[in-house]
Amino acid sequence: MKRLVIERTLQPGQYWREAWAFRQLAYNLAWRDISIRYKQTVLGLLWAVIRPLAFMGVLTAVFSLFAKLDGGGIAYPLVVLSGLLCWQFAAAIVGAFSACIIGNGNLVGKIYFPRLLLPAGTTLSTLVDLAISLAIMLALMLAFGVWPTWRILTLPLFIVLALGISGGVGLWLAVVAVRYRDVLHAVPVAVQLSMYLSPVGYLTSNVPEKYQTLYALNPLVGVIGGFRWALLGESFPIDPFALSVSCATAVVALAVGMITFVRSEHRFADEL
């Protein structure tokens, strides 16, 4: 039976005013995501601690103990975890955004609300996990005798940059996934591959010099470098070219993703 949901076409100013009026829904969706994620688990929120530490241990063993890569004078677990926090945040946003419409099909098919609130709620719940992971990072830094400097105040800027890149891509994928469900199978594979194509378990300096420019075209290179610079200090200088690519990608991806999403949301209920 066809779903009878009246979708409204609004001017940009009206759309954002209506999204603000419905903001409580985003908070409720965020709380729902957090509660479902850890419901009926023995360890609960501790899984937000275990996941990054487990990945950190594996990547440290592979790249430091076996591959013998240099950590730039900083304990290698800190090098790995600083890159991992950025990548996991971006990966979680892409994965959640791409599935946000299909995963909430019943809600989308029953009532009208600005659909952009679905990824907004996901963003809030993902930021909670990132905050927990950052607390682990700071604790490990102190354990290894690495004290944060004023640079840590710039970390929110790099978080916004990572959100712009991953959020823009995720919004576009959400639109495509409504019509082509193959996206839901392809995204986890692509996201996992991106970890090895980005300086998560190793430093950009470990990439051969002749490939550095090509490598910097990966928008995650600049933002991960920014995370390391903000958390671990001047031992990890930022590549201006890589950071420029990240900034440009974030602006373009977010603009394209949001425009595509908002212009397409009127047909979501019919295509689900």
C-alpha cells in the first residue's frame, strides 16, 4: 500500500526555520541511537572505549613492531590513536548518514518533518562517542608524559572539517541509497579501505616523497594531520597543501550533499 505522506516544498529560509522548530526531534533521535547502540550490552558505554583501544593495539603492532615505522619521536600508540579518532569519526558519519533514510523508513513514511534532522541526530550521537574517545586519548597522553598545548584549542576546527567532508559524502550517498540499495553494501567496504589509504596507522612522512602530492589529494590526509598537530604538538607539522585539499573538499562536499539531500527529500517516502 502506497504511503500517504504529504511532503512540503519550502523556500530555503522557510526550510531552515522549520528544521529549527523541529530541533527536539534531532535530540530525541540522538538519544535513541545512543540507547539502542548500547542496549542489552554488558559493558555499555565502555564499548566506546574498547573499540578505539582494540584498533590502536592492532595497528601499533602491525606498523610499529612488524613494519618498524617511525613515530616521529612520540609513543607510537599515541600516533595511531590520534589518527584513528579522526578516521573513526569520519567513517561513522559516512556510514550512518548513508543509511539514515532507509534505516528510518517507517518514520519517513508516516509523518512529515525536515529529513535533514535524521543525519543531524546521528551527528549528535557520534559526537558523544568522539568525546569519550578524546578523553581516552588525553588520559593516554598524560600516561606517556605528553602534555597538551594551546594547539588543542584548534581541535574543534578539525572536527568540523572532518564532519564537512564525511557529512557531505554521507548526505549524497543517502540520496543514492534510497534508489540503489547496493550503496549500503559498498559503503562499509569503501570506508574500511579508506583507513589504509589514509595516515591512520602510519605518518604521512612514511609515504615515498614522489607520491606525497598524489597522496595529499586524499582529503582525510590533511584533517588527520590536523588532529595530530592539535593533540600531539609541533612534532607533526601540517602539510599546507593537504590541509587546503581537505578544506576545499569539505566546502564542496557539504554544499553538494546538502543541496542534493534537501532537493530530493520530497520523494523519499515514495521510493522507500
